[in-house]
Amino acid sequence: MGQSEYISWVKCTSWLSNFVNLRGLRQPDGRPLYEYHATNDEYTQLTQLLRAVGQSQSNICNRDFAACFVLFCSEWYRRDYERQCGWTWDPIYKKIGISFTATELGTIVPKGMEDYWLRPIRFYESERRNFLGTLFSEGGLPFRLLKESDSRFLAVFSRILGQYEQAKQSGFSALSLARAVIEKSALPTVFSEDTSVELISHMADNLNSLVLTHNLINHKEPVQQLEKVHPTWRSEFPIPLDDETGTHFLNGLLCAASVEAKPRLQKNKSTRCQFYWSEKHPDELRVIVSLPDEVSFPVTSEPSTTRFELAICEDGEEVSGLGPAYASLENRQATVRLRKSEVRFVRQNPSAGLSLVARAGGMIVGSIKLDDSEIAIGEVPLTFIVDADQWLLQGQASCSVRSSDVLIVLPRDNSNVAGFDGQSSAVNVLGLKALPVKGCQDVTVTANETYRIRTGREQISIGRFALNGKRASWVCHPDETFIGVPKVISTLPDIQSIDVTRYLSGISIEQCHIQEMLGAQYLSIRNSNNETLLRRKIGILPADFSIEIKGGMHANEGTILITTQHPCVAKLKDKTLEATRKRTEGRTEIQLKAEGVPPAFITLQVLPNLAADPIDIELPFPAKGCLALDVNGRPLDKNITLHDLLGSRAFLFSRNGEPTKYTLQLYLRSVSGLQAWHEWCYTALSDRPVELNLYSLREHIENLISLEAGIDQVVEMRITGAGVVMAWQIRRYKYSLRYDYEKELLLSQSVNHRAGQIPSPVIMLLSEPERKSIPLASRMSEGVPVGEYELSSIVNKNGPWLVVPKPGEEMAFRPCFIRGESSLPVEESNIRSLQKATQLFNPQAEVNTITLVLGQMANDPAHSGWQFMRSLYDQFGYLPLATFEVWRALVQHPQALAMSLFKFEMSAEYLSRIENEFPILWEFFPIFEIKAASERFKLFLSQKGAPEETQKLLVTNMFQRLGLVFPTYADEIEKWLSNGYLPPSIPESCVHGWYQELLREHSEARWPEYGCKRLYKWMMSQKNPVIGINPDANHRYSVAWLPVFAAAVAASGNTSFEAVFDRKPGAVFFLRQVRDFDSRWFKTIFQCSLLRYVAKK
């Protein structure tokens, strides 16, 4: 080596050392290169340095030269890339006057990226290493093109931010959303490259996080506020900051993020429904349901647990899940805190009402009707106002709106329109004619009644009307059917001052006899000008009306008993099912008999008023025992997957008209002999069967599946009662795939094959979760797919690979692992990324490469491994977490798991999935690990430039979210985690009072008894118990003492889980049931005990 070459190397080494030291580092820390934010002067120096070093064969093997070269390439892309540059090395070589062959780049780029900067190399879909794409992605976004497309890029970003929350709630990642929006934009082609799309999605995540954590929606000047609390916030973004335009550009993005987030982050005090129509989807009406933090509702039946499954239902069918919630029960009233602030979905039957429903064990235990959720499409005029690129429903029937850009959707019947000044263009909304109205107009629509819509005026609200009465418990048409005449009430307290009249089918209620009010009627409310303010079709049954259904001697026989003193005609819509009929005073008995297999449901038409339309009541066929149906109303298959439970229901009938007890059990069919099950008890009464939503049990099934390693477990669902036992086998997957390494063929194997359906797999590279998966096409035989998939030799050029179902794929299958190229020798000191750890992972090896990196990640919130896990979660979170070794290793590493809570910002979904899919109980997690992780996270924020006040605020907000998801971490525990505050000790008299309240609340309940003897033995071994509770019955030991024991484990050092319960996943499973028996008791005693243990430390 010549002296000049040596001097060149020294210059590279010296320049790099100075570059890193100026950023407060001794060596690179693995962050993306754009986060070092090289200045314009440094970029100039680097350009001159590389020109001076020149072309030399010896440079190729020098790590420091390689590090300078790759840094220059990334900075060149960010600062100098232009539209005409294309996807090539040539402009880079021209800038510095040197060039390299593909072979030489194969040495230089890995040395610079992996060995010096500790950054991974990306791959092409062809499985060659993508050096140019890697360096460009490290540079950030091409700023010259950004400046050229400034307004267009800002518009695209605003669309991404506007749809951000909706995409997240629909299960789409920010990456998928960004790709979809960019593909439809007119941005330069380079922004559609995977590297650019990925960076833009990360920017959206970062901006959304900044707005959320710093509460920027409540500040008129979000940029100024963020400057105060987090002055270095711009350093996280891939845009040059030494350019005034770059700073201005980021300011604009932050303002856009604050504006877009404001509507969804503002607190709701009550539920609210907003309906939107878009010309892109003319036959759909979308709804945004805004939810408060907390709701209360009466409990209709005694639940066996205080952990409820919540959902929004339309016409009795679940349309949006809200996840689990822990209820506080008092005087048959439940109060729950909701984990979601809003949900969005397409209405299937807009005329039906929406309800928030709580279930336990599949059975409804309480519900709340959502006000103003019925839309009288085709019945009355609907008034929409323009709202960005869609239309917001502002009024039904007569109304006055401030907007002067309005769409009036006319009723289905022939309508006469007066006062409309404009062109009646052919606008079709939901299959109905609509009038586009501009300016101030006074439009009168005359159809079945008279409606007046005024636009461009002061918005006048006389309040919204609601119907108050006893609603029929069966599914009825009209959807709103009442037992007895309902009252019409207004949401405004001063409605009495407004002159309105109520009508039933055009006749004033004051002039109607009781018999004339019955049946299917149109309820109208009109003002003094005879303008209709509300028109809704309702059903009214006699106040003493009741129905009972009874099974017969055979499965195809049954009886319907109708009781009322009012004259009432009742008949079956399908007359062939009626065998005989008996009438006595006030009672009608209809005997049913079906030829062959009876239908799942029958429709009973009730006509209490011959002058009105009948009311249709949908009833299950009066079967015997248990009737289980799939989404199509057919008998539920005996071998099913979790997905097959969607829309499935079970009906439990009384026997011979007597109350009949049933039991539903979920058993894990364990290969290791593990005994684990869920059990619920129900009582079917004579008036109606118990209806169970089987899909709401999916989380409990996933709990059981999580207890054993692997992903092929089977859960047996067994329903016992009325002298019958019925059982179903439930698997996670319907298919498995097997890879034939010799033929390079992927073969599908069915657990329960249904003709004509085969899987649609995609293949992913395990070491690059951010990368798009590749769809696989089946071989065909005479035009029919045969379930065999060819894999070219690409899988042998890289690896490891995983073949998985695509998102939304119904025919889910067991993922198939393909090892790909052989693993490299393991050198522990060189494994610093999850990408390399995944490539080198070998379950048989002594060294767990993934655990090695998790140890680094636990101490470094800035570690690249966290972005790896975020990408894996966002891209493949639709799969069970246990599919990936990374998640299995994480839950075995307490320090890394604690840090993950902060890196995932205490997401409710993330916290719940970790507990549901792995044998973990968060209350047993070492509390001091969480506390220590919070301190490391604050140090990370400090290094980022965040003031101490901001650090505390961010961490406190995260602890508040933790307490929302798991109430045991709320209140006093949250205060201790946030600032170390320890409240005064609670007197023992209070504890005994709480215990007496627990006994009263569950005096007739069946208490879970798992672990009674073990907890008794442990409690007796405590010399100075922190809580002095002595239950008077053995079966109450578990409920009474589990929170004390959990607190001792969480306090670390006082005891261990294994000291009382062996390290068996089954123990955690049953202890969850004990915890959830009464969440209020568990929370109170756990917090009281934990704080006492902490105070002793």
C-alpha cells in the first residue's frame, strides 16, 4: 500500500470520527443515515474527500472509505436527485469522478452499511441485494423533487393523514395506505418506489404520534407549541434541515397533521353518528360512530365474569367489534371504559338502528341503543352538505342548514318539488334521485307528506326526537317495534315551547283510539305549518303481547304460543309449516310441522289492526335442545376454523316449557396432557331461547390455542343440556402447506376440504418484513386450480422465507417455513440487527440470535430492531403473533417486553394481543421492569432534545393509556409509575368493607376455585400479610387472595410465580378467569397490596 493511499484512508477515518463525535456519539448507533442530518458543509466536504481519494483498488476493501461512500450516496439522493436522474449509479459517479463494478459494489456497500453504520441491506424481488435502493432509502426523500412538487406532495400527505385513523381501525397499515394514495397521485415516479413509500408512511406515523403525544390539536400554532416542548422534533424526518425550504415544508406537514387529527381526538361526552355519502361509492352510506370514554347500561342477566366483549350491532348483527372491556357492577348497572373513541363502517341496513352490545360467554348481558342511527332512506328527503370530497348527512325530513352547497335526496315515491332554482341534473344517491342545490333556497318537497328544506340560512335545530318505550326483544320489521304505545320525547328540554303535533299514518294521535294505534304505522311529527319534521315507520303491539316457543316431540315439530287480550290475527308467512291452530280467550297456539329438515327461522305475521300493515316477527324454529347455525343459516359444520364462526349463532331452547340449564365448554385438545377449558352456564326460559353469538368467543378460543407451542392446536366446543351433547372441533387453519424441496413445489393439504376452494398464499422474506410479499399462483389442470404452487429457484438465493395467507383470505392455512440459503457462521459480536438475527436464527443452536438482539433493544429505544418489529406488526399483524419467532422470543425477555410497551405507545390492541396470544398475565409482570424501561425511554427522549417537562408528559400519557387498557394499572399505580407518588395506606376497615360488598354482589354466583389450596398455603406462609382478609369458605380463597399474590409477584423479590404455581401455561389461563370474576375487587386489592409492597422496598 502506497503512502498516498494510507493518507486517504486516514482522512476517511478522521472525517468519520469527527462526523460521529459532533453528534454526541463515539460510534454509529444503527439509526437510518438521514437521521444523522449531515449539513450542507459536511456534504461538500465529503464530496471533496471522495474526489481526492480517487479510484483505487485498495479502497474497495477499506471499511472507512466504504462508510464515506455510502453516506455520500444517501446524501446525494436526498439533496441532488432530480427527475431525469433515473434509477442508476451514473450521476453519483459523475459527481465524485469515480466508478465501481457490480462486484466491487458487492464488497463496498455491505462494508459501509453493515460493518460501519450497522444498517441492513435491502433486497430486490429478484433476491439480488438492492444496493442502490438501500442507499436511497437511507438518504430520505429527494428534496429537489419535493420542492418541485411541493403543493402536490402536501395534498397527497393530507389525504394520507386524513385517512390514517380509518385505515388503522380497518386493519390497514400506514404503509398500505401510503402506497394506495401515492399510486393514485400525480407525483413523480420515484415516489412510488418501495423505499419512498416506506419513508412517507414512517413520516405519517411520526406526525400522527407527535400530534397525539403533545396534544397539538388544542393549540392554534402547533409548530410553535412543539418548538417549546420538543425543539429537535424535525431531526426524526428524512428531509434536509439546513435548508429553509425543508423546515417550512415540515412545518406545513405538522399543521396538516394537527388539522386532520382534531376531529377524531376531541373527547366525546356521548355517542354520535355521522353519515357520509361519496360519489365514488354511490350505493354505500358510511357511518362514523363517535364514542365516549365511558358508558353505563343496565345488566339484563347475571354475568359470570366482569370482562365483557363489546360490539356495535345493526339489526341484531355485529358490524364492528370494540374489543373487551372490564366492567364495574353495582346494583345491576355496569360501567365500562371503552378502548376505541370511534369506529367506521358501511351501513348494511340504514333504516335499522344501531346498538352498543355487551356480551359474556356469547350471550348479551346489556345494550345501549345509539340515538339518531336510523336513516329513513326513500321515506323522507335526506339533506347532505358538502364536506371535503364527500357529503355529510345534515338532516332528515324538514330542516334548515347553513351550507349553500347541498344535495337533497328525494323520497322513493313520486315527489313534487317547489322553490327549487337550478338544473335537475341526474344525480343518483343510494338508488334515489337527488337535487344539487346551490345558494340560499327554500325548497318544498311534497310526497306522502310535506317537507321544507332551507339552505344557506342560519341552522335551526328544534331538537331531535326519540321514541321511549318497551321494545320488542325479537327481530322485527319494522325494526323499531314496541310493546305498547311509545312516547315521543325530544332531546331539547324546551321543546314544550315549540308547537308540534304527532300523527300516526296521517291521523293525529289525540284522535286515535288505542286499536287504531296498533300495527305497522308511520309516526310523523309536524310543526304549526304542517311541515313534517320526523317520519318513521314503527310497529306497535298490544301492551300485554307475549310470545312463547316450545319444541315438539320430534325435531321437525314445535309450538308458538301468542298471548294478548286484544283482538289479534297471527299467521305464518310460510303457511305450509302450520299443522293445526287452537284458540282460547286471550291465547293462540300454532302447531308447527316441517317436511324433512325444518328451516332455521320462521316469520310470524301479526296483525293487531286490520287497517294497518302487519308486523313481521322473526323467530327461530321451535327446535329441541341446541340449534347451531352458520352465517348462512345452515347447520354449523362439525369441523370448522375460527373464521367460520363469523356470523354463527347457537339457540338454546327450554325443554317442555320448563327452565332448562345449559353449559358451553371450550376445551383445549392438548397433545401434552394440559387441562384447560372455559365454561359458561345459561338458563333457557319458556318464552324464548338463549341466543349465543359464537364469534364473540373467538378471543377465548385464541387464549386456549396460545397455551401450547406451535399453531396447530384444536379446541373442542361442547354444548350440554336438555339431555343432549353437541360438539364441534375448531382449528385456527383449514389448510396446511408442505414444501417439496426437490420439486420446488408447494403442496396444499386440507383439514376439511370444500370443493372449489383453495388457498391464495403469498411468500414473505422473514428478514425484511417491510417488503411487499409476493403472491403465488396455483398450477392449473384444465382451467381448474389444483392447489400446487411453483416456487422458482429464488428461494434458494435468500432466506428464510415464510408462506402465509394474504390479508382477508378466508381459507386460512398454516404458514409454511422455507429455510432458503444456508445460515452463516454465528459471530455474536457482529449480530446487531434483527434482520441478521433472523437470517442466522437456528432453534437447535446454543446461541439464540434473536434474544441477543433483544438484549440490545431493551437498553436502546433507538435500536433499528424496533422499526423491524413495527414493520412486522403493521404488515403481518393480521396473522397470529406466535407465527413469528421474534414475538415468541420477546415475551420471554422481560426487559425488552417492557420497552416494547413504550415503543408501541401502550397501544390497546398491542397490549391485548400480547396477553391473549401468549400465556401472559400483565398483573404478574415485574412492575419495576416497566418503571426502569420508562427511565430509559426518558433518557432516549432527552438525547433527542426533549425538555424534562416534555419527557414526563409523554411517559405520563402512556401510563394513562396503560391504565385504560388494564384498569389495575390506573389511578394510584399510574401515579406511582409516573412520579413515584405513594398514597397513604388504606385502613383495614375499608378492605373488609370491600370484601363484604364482594360477597353481596356475588352471593348466588359460582366462584372460580382454581388455585385455592396453593394460594391458601402461600398466604399462611406470609409472616406479615399486606392484606388481612380471611374468607369464611374455601371456594372463595382464589378470588380473595389472587390480587395479593399477583402484587407480590409484580413487586419482584417478594415471591415468584413458580413458587406457588408451576411454570405451566394452564395456570395463567385459569388465573385469568379468577381475575375477571370481579375486576373491581381485583383492581382495588391488587393496587392496595402492590403499593404496600413497593413502600417496603
